[in-house]
Amino acid sequence: MPPHQGKVLWVDLSAQEVREEELGEEVYRALFGGYGLASKFLFERMKPGANPLGEENILCFAAGLLNGTGAWFCGRYMVAAKSPVTGGFGMANAGGSFGPELRRAGYDAIFFTGRSSQPVYFYLEDGKKEIRDASHLWGKDVYETDALIKKEAPRAKVACIGQAGEKLSLISGIVNERNRIAARTGMGAVMGSKKLKAVAVVGTKRVEVHSRERLVQLNREFLAKYKTSLTKLTDEDTLRMRWGRFVPLVGRLTLWSSLLVRIQPLFFRVLMGRYGTPGFAGWSMTSQDAPIKNWAGTQEDFSVREVMRLTDESILKLKKARHVCEACPLGCTNLVASGGRYQLEEVKVEYECLASFGSNCLNSDLETVLKEIDLCNRAGLDGISTGSVVAFACECYEKGLLTEKEIGFPLRWGDGQTHVMLVEKIIAREGIGDLLADGVKRASEKIPNSKPLAVHAGGIELAMHDPRQDPGYGIAYQAEPVPGKHLHAVTFIDLEQLDQVLGGEPSPLLYPKSWRFSNWEFHGRRAALASAYFHALSAAGACLFGPLTAGKNWRLLDYVNAATGWDMGREEFRRVGERILTIMQAFNYREGIRPEDFRLPQRAVGGCNLIEAQWSFFQELGWDPASGLPSEEKLKELGLEEVRRQLYG
């Protein structure tokens, strides 16, 4: 049954062998694709206690259920393995065209086992499956790797690691199509440990769907409501109108006001359509949504004038091109070029990296921030984690916990040139860079008295959204099976009008800010609903920005049914996400991870009662709040018999 191919590949890098495995319809209806397939096979096929950087680990590249169908906002693919950072389930995702291309090549996922003795890359072109020598690619950055592989296969979509992944940096990711990165949880290190430099895919088959007519109709109806006169403005119009100067003012009003308004999707659609994700950087950095000075600063430390140097028009003036993912009507990514001291030719700029290297490091020099982002993009480093490491090191230096001799130079807040030098050391694992290349948690274990300065959840540096301003993020950072990530936060239920899509209890349109900081049981319960929805959304290969910029007008469930021919209702859809979540949680429990292992440091908690919210989150999902163990009744209810057997016998 379309649109899935019903087949996955298993590549044994130790034995240099490739085999196919066919999957039944019931697997896809229960788990969709992406993280769903990954969670099933990682739990069932990986031995408990496997070394994340050993040959026992399984690395999965998986397409989402709707990849390649043409459904709007459905172009994201997923990477998963046991995380060398947390020791639990690890995952990351990215946009572009790699996932759809994998489907067009005839497969829904590739699972890599074992470890090659020499650098290799995997080449897939329809029926051709080859493990090729990559000695000539080892040591190259991702731009160079992509270019060299395309000399051999010009049409290939390439996902690869840079030098950071080769050197097993635990903050390294996997980069596809030059600048899309599946960044979090150390997936680049897992790939490097297997001596797997790249995966290159060429697909020529059309991804079939149950009803092409219905899918085209859904796309047409969506665009009719999505495109407005405001979304059709040119960059020149935007710069002339200078909208960006008002965004930080809105952020300040949000910070000062005792009342909050539920933001409507049109706001994000217009802002991101014009500026990309840097469009709301001005709001985030002035409302203290973005962390400042390693999560210890306030607006007094980073002024509106400094914020404006990093956001909105400042980015748009440097725009070289717009990078659009497959099947995306928004186009939220800008590629910029800077002719200053670094002569940057092509840098993909996102909000998270601007905040991480900018406000969190008190650096308002856009040129050095762009250089740091470019270094990370090329070496395959997670920009969120790397910026957090730089901020951590700055505070260690400020407090005398790291010396100029140990670092090699003075490392001060806001000194962008030395921050660039530090990132270069991290990539090379040179000197102090070797200590910092595995993230703030491990660095704090080696630098005396620095643990209070390390802001992370289970070793994962937190995303650039402060729970002290919106506890919904904190619940996600701490309660999710993969911690420190913001994309499944309950916050997005309100922003994306999901109460109108999924049911449940909506927040008011206008409410006092104090409402966020009370009734933790209620917020924890809604966070579980949000998490289940977003895990199903991710497994479908969909992008968060669909509902964020369109609200209820983006009809994901209708897309699923049009593509598959199923008659899935919203309750069954929610169960898909709940099933994926529960397998991930079971994986963590089996690996010895307990709820307290992901607790946030006090610096990021403030007055939030995240423990009570986490308790409610676990109860709603049928997990024991004290141990994290999914109940036997819940496993039976979700049809997870193999998980039940392994956990309960």
C-alpha cells in the first residue's frame, strides 16, 4: 500500500554486506516512518548495554511516511541511534530532499550495523547498493565531501559528517545537502565511530499515493488560504518598510507585560516568510526567550541595539539566496554572504545559532557570529551545543576556572574573534578544544567547580528557549525521552491552534503571565498531548513550521489518509505518537536511565515546578513517575508486545 515502499536496508559495515527486509502494512500504520521505524528496530535488534560508539550500536537513516508524496511541509528525514551523550535513545532530523530521495530510491530506511575497518561511504541508486572506499574523503569538511561525491554521482543527495564527527565529538551531527544538519544527541559521533563518512542516494522512482487527486486538492486548498498579499512581499519591500525594527519592541512588551496574547499563525508566516527563522530572533532576544550570558544574564547585559545587529534586516541585507526544502511553500532558510574579514560565501543562518553564539555569548558582532556558524556547518557541529560550550567556557574564564594559559588566549564575553578561535580548537580537538568537544556536561566533570555553570539535560545542551519565561519548554527538556529539545514542547499547542485539531483543553486567547506558572498538573497533561502529536508529525516526515505558520488550515491527518487510503481518525493518530514515545521511554529504562537523570540545573528552572509537571506528564502516558517504566497495561493497550516481553518477561 502506498506511499511507503515496504522495504528497509540493513548494511553490515563489519562484514561489508547489504540485505533487504520487507515490512508489513501493520508496521507503518502503527508507527508511520522516521523515528517510528527507528524506535522499533533499535529496541528490538540492539543488545541492552551496547556501547554507543561501538559496533553494536545501530545507526538509522529513515524517511518520514509522507516524504516524496508532495504533501506540503513533508520533506524531513530522521537519524537515530543510541546516543553517546545520554546513553539513551538518540535522534535528530533535517530538511532538504534527502528523505524524499531515499523513498524514490525504493526504501523507507537504512540501518547500519557493525564498523568498517577503513573509511567508507554507502551509495544507493535504485537497485544498486555499494559500500565504497572513502579514504579520499576522510578529513574533508562537508562541503568538500559533498562536492567530491557529486563528481562521481552528480545527482546524488548526500548526508555526511565533517571533521567533528570523524573525531567523535559528542556535539557533532550529520549534514545533508551541504548545510542541512541533523544536529543533536551526537549522531555525527556514532557515524564517525563506524568509519562511515557519507550516505549518497539517487532515486528515480515515483512515490505512489492512494489518491493523487485528493492530495493535489488538499495542496491547492491549503495554498489558497496560506498565500496572502503580506507573504508575497519582496525582500526590497521588506527592507523599505523596516518591519524588523518593531519585532524587538514586541519582545520587550512581552517581557514587561503581565498579560500575554496567544500569537496567531499569520504572524509567524509573515515573519518567517520574509526573514526566515532569524525573523523572530529579535523578539526572542528581547523577551528573554533566548538565554543571555550562559543563562545567567538579563536584558541589561544585551541591549536592543545589540540585538538589532544580529537579526531581521541585518541578516536580510546579506542574503544571497533562499534555500527551500522539498515540498515547502514557506522557504524559511536564508543563505547569506559576507565580504568582511572572513569572506564568507555561503552561510545558512538559523535563529538557534544566532542566539547560541550571539546573546548567550554576549556577542553582537554579526560577522564573527556568522563565521562560527559557518565553521559548525562545514565541520558538522551542532550550533546550539557549540555556542553553549563557548558561553560555558567564557564564564569559566571569567570566574578563574580556566586560565589564559589553559585556553591559549583571553576568552571574554562578546569577543567574537576569540570565540571563533575557540570553535576552531573544538573542531580540531586541539588543546582546550579537546576538553570542550564533548559538551558542557563532560567538560564540567573535568573543570573543578564548574558544574553549576553547565546548562544541560542529561548531557544535551538546552535549545535556545528559556523555561523561566515559558515552562512549557522546560517540561519538554526534562520529561521527553530525548531531553533538551524544544520542538515537542506544549508551547506549540497554543501557537499552532492544536487544541482545535486534536481536542483537549485550550489555553485562553488572553491570559495573565502567571497562568504559565501555576496548575503544573494541567500543564504536564497537556505537554503529553503535545508530545504525542509532534512525534507522530515527525514520523510522518512533516515540519513543525507547517502548523506553526498555518494552524488548523494545515491538515496533516487528511494528508496521511489521502496518501495511504487509511481512514485514520485523530485518536488513532495520537496513538501513533504515543506508541513511538513509549518505545523510546522503554529503551531508556532498559538502558538504566531514570527520570532524575534528565533534571534541569537550577539556573534554567527558576520558579518552575518542573518535577510536578513531569510527574503528570508520565502519568498521562502510563509511565511510572518514579522509575520511568511504562506500565504493562499501557504496553498491552498500545500493542507493544515485544517491548512488554523484554521489560516484564
